[in-house]
Amino acid sequence: MIRFDSVSKSYPKQSRPALREVSLDIAKGEFVFLVGSSGSGKSTFLRLILREERASHGQVHVLGKDLAKLSNWKVPQMRRQLGTVFQDFRLLPNKTVAENVAFAQEVIGKPRGEIRKAVPQVLELVGLGGKEERMPGELSGGEQQRVAIARAFVNRPALLIADEPTGNLDPQTSVGIMKLLDRINRTGTTVIMATHDQQIVDQMRKRVIELEQGRLVRDQSRGVYGYQH
Amino acid sequence: MRAQFVMSEIGVGLRRNLTMTFAVIISVALSLALFGGSLLMSEQVGRMKGYWYDKANVSIYLCNKQDAQEAGEAAASSAGGGAGGVATCRKGAVTEEQKKQIESELKAMSLVKSVTYESADEAYKHYQEQYGHTALASSITPDQMQESFRVKLKNPEKYKVVTSAFAGRDGIHTVDDQRQAIDDLFRILNYLNMAAVGIMAIMLIVALLLIVNTVRVSAFSRRRETGIMRLVGASSFYIQVPFIMEAAVAGLIGALFACAMLVSGQYFVIDHGVGLRDKIQLIDFMGWGSVLAKLPYVLFIGLLMPSMAAFIALRKYLKV
């Protein structure tokens, strides 16, 4: 599903590379935590998968494609198979819950009938049935993140990338979000989640990848958070 | 589905930037009105040229007795210098032989369409008809009038051939081509037209810069949407279309205003209102066909130019 082959990434104006010689494999259907302190290279790792950045050295394969060889105009097609969730939700404040989710389908040109069917379905799945017409501002943080997850999942991506999805939420709400992500993972979707939440990582006992100053320092199946911060 | 989505996005974008949109519309309208105006102006000039060139003819004035006398006096006083009087009249008034010679030579020229002879008496009569009411006219006698040949040419542009062939010959006082005077007028009109084109170019640059800026502001204020669109895999074409269409719609509205200005210019200045067509009958003004024929160009440029500007502005801004 994802393969990093001694991948390094340096940004033009920084002397220290953000990633150094990272090699790893993530198989289809896996649930992977990505941990590490701020500046350890987690975001760069995710951006490389999304092809928002290109690797300086090494190869990044996502969904069987070498991203270095993927031409710019094919990138959108690739991204349709990925779902993304962020710490700050990134919802459109002037659209309702249903419209926010539908937006992800409209902009890739899904037919209207399909959208009308898929949106209530996915909102039901994330536990927001009946809140279709609410505005994001009227919802709690946990509910907003559920909308974001619904939007990421509505196109049934093969891979879900979550960048600190519980970073803005209280522990109890976070647990609910994690249960949801776990459920999505069980449908066969690979999930990669960057996090700082020790409790969640320790509870879930999934594969843990730890980055430190751009280096891969730990890759442990059924791991724990592992370091004090 | 897609179309409706795109249309609503465009509407939102244009309203959000209302002041900038107005600025774009006005500058596009003015630059395109000037563009259409200068097109029409150069067509009008061409038309007037054809019309007046056709009416105007080359007149070859022949020496009369008075001319010969003046020339002789001048030659005597300044010892062979050409000052005062016309040197070619020094040998006396034009003779019948010279007249015949000139006429047959004129008729032999392939360039010449027709030659008419005007006697001094006829010239006097025409003069009295035209200026009879003035004080000067009453002091003029038929003796002072010159005989002349009025020459019409097949190709009026080539009047200089006739001038160079006959000017300076004995018995010919002057070769007067009215086109010389017309040419000066056309030169002025041409400068005016060039000035209009220059102003148009500056307005066009202003319009393009405004469009680039407007599109950037628009893209920035919608970066949240476009960010999400990128993440869920909307094609860059799909992301850019609303912005490009926004610019195109503003440009089209501007172009429509420009068309309205051109049409009302024709209506109020030439046909009715100021009514130049009735007031200045000497000028053959262009008709509606000419004006209407320019409108598609104006609309096309009004649509294409802002779209291109928007596309270029976005290339930097909305990367994949």
C-alpha cells in the first residue's frame, strides 16, 4: 500500500533535512500511529504520501504508484483514493453538515443521485444521523471532527490519513473519534494517524512508527507511545 | 450538476469582491470602447479618404496675361532670379498650341480618367457663384481668372505622378492637387487614432493588472475551499474554472458596456442627437453595419483577455 525507500526530504531554506533515509512498508488494512515530538518529521511524512511535497531522495510508493513518476495532472486522481482529516477540521463554515460532505463529491464530479445517497449514509456511519442541516459552528468539536471524517470517508478511500485528529478534543470525545477511526479501519481502509496522544496509542495497541529528528527510530507492531514528552 | 455548482461559485466570488469587480468591469469597458472606437475611426478615415480622393481632382492652372506680366517684371527686377511671379509664365500667356499639347498628353496617360477644360470665363462664373457676395469678388475681373484643366484620376492615390509630369512646364502656372490639403487632414486624424490606440493600450494594461489582482484576492479568500478541493482530488482545472469564469464574466460585462458605448456613440453622435451626419454632409459617415461588425471582436477580446489574465494569475497561486 505504502512503501518508503530510504526517503529523505530537505526544504530549500533549512539546513537540517526534515526526513532522513526513512524506509518502511505499510500494508493494506493496517492501522498505524505516527508519533514523535514536534519537528520530528511527521507532517513531512504525511505530506509526502499526499504528494504535496516530493521526496528529495529515495522513492515513495503509494497505492502501487511511484509518486516521483506521477505527473502533476494525475495527482488529483491519486488523491481521490486518499481521505484526509486534520486537527483543525477544515470545514466550510458557510455550508451545512450535509453540504460539507457533499462538497467532497461535487468537486470530483460525482453524479447528484449518488451524492444524495452517499451523504446520509456516511453521516449515519459517523454518528451524525439527523444533523444534516446543521451548520458546523453549531456543533461541538467532536461532532465537527466527525463531519470531517465523514467528508474524508464519503468517497470510500483506500487510505485515510489523520493528522492529530484528536489534538483539539477532550479525552472522552477523543475516545469516540478513535472508535470511529477503528471502525473505518475494520472496513478495510488503511489508517495512518499522526498523534501526540499517549493515552490513545497505549490503549489501541496498534503498530507505532516513531520519528525523531527526521529519522525512523522505532517501528513496532502493537506498540505503545513510548517516550515522555 | 457541475455547471450549477460552478455557476453558484462564480456568483459568490463576484459578489465577495464587488468593488474590485466594478473596477475590472469599468476598466475593461473603457479599454474595449477605445479599442472599438479606434477600429471605427480608422475605418472612417479610410472611407473619407476614398470619398474625398474621388471628389478631389488635380487642377492644372495655365498662365494668363497678368501672370506673364508679373513674371516678366519680377525677372527684370531681380536679374534672372525666380523671386516674384511664376517663372514658367515668363514667356507669356499660354498658347493654344501648349494647351493642345497638355491636353493630349493628359489624355494619353493611362492614369487619367477624365480631363475637363475650364475657360477663364467659366472660372469667373464659378468664382462669382461661390464668392459673389463678398467684397473681394466684385474687384475680380475675368481677365484675372486662369484657364485650367481639371483632371480626374483612376487611382487617386497617385496624384503625384501628374504633379511631377506637368509642374514647371512653360505655360503652366501651377499644378494644384487638392489631395495635398486632404492628406494633411488625414495625417491629423491618424495621429488622433494613434493616441486612441495608445490610451487603449494603457487602459488594457490597467485592466489586466486589476484582473490579476482581483483573481489573487479571490483565490486567497477562498483558500479554505480550494485547499479542501485539492485534498479530495478535484482536478486543477476544476479548481481554477470558477476563478477564470469570474474574470471572464466581469470581462464580458465590461465588453457589453463597451458595445453599448459604441452603439450609442453611433446613435447619439452621428445619426441622432448631435447628428453629425446631417450637420457635416461633406463627410460620408459609416453606417450601422460597420459598428455592428466590430462588436464581436470587442466581445471576444473582452472574454478572452481576462480569462488569460486569470489563468496566468492562478498558475502561481493554485498549485497541485
